[in-house]
Amino acid sequence: MFCYNCGCQINEKDTFCPNCGKNNKLINNIANNTYKSISITGFVFSFLIGIVGLILSLIGYRKSNAENQENYKKLSFAGFLISEITITWQITFISLFLGLYIIANM
Ligand SMILES: [Zn+2]
């Protein structure tokens, strides 16, 4: 990709242009927006796979907190709470089915 300021070719991972030293806006926006995708993904996963939702919600919360994004902090916190509930019933069901399976095969 190219620097938005001087147009010289730069590495996609470079935040600052090695030629002119300008902060690359596009790269910076993508980096600063990761809290959104992580918070939303964490929230969605909190209903499906509790442990994944829990981890993503924690990361999303920390990133949203760093960016001062109150709405995404709330979303991550909700994802965190839902993940806990999901983990609890998933463990309960797994133990229940495992117990029934063992009893049925004794
Ligand atoms: Zn440049």
C-alpha cells in the first residue's frame, strides 16, 4: 500500500511512513476500530461458545476502555455476563449427558 501523505510505498504493518514519518490514517483507523469487531464478536459468541465469548468480551472491554467507547464497554460487559451464564449451563449439560452416558454403559 501507499502512504496517504507522500505516496511512497509502505509496509501494511507500518503505522508511520518510513519516508515522511506521517502517521498513516487508514492503518490507524483499522487498528483503532478493532474494539468494535472484538466486542461484537464476543457478544455473539457469548450465546454460542461461552468460553470464546468470555475471552473476546474481556479483550473487547479492555480495548473499548482504552478508546473510551462507553457503548462498546457496555456491550462487552453484557457479553461477559452472558458468557458466564452460557458456560454454566454448558458445563451442566455436558456433566449431565456424560453422567447419563456412564450410567447407561455400566
Ligand atoms: Zn509518507
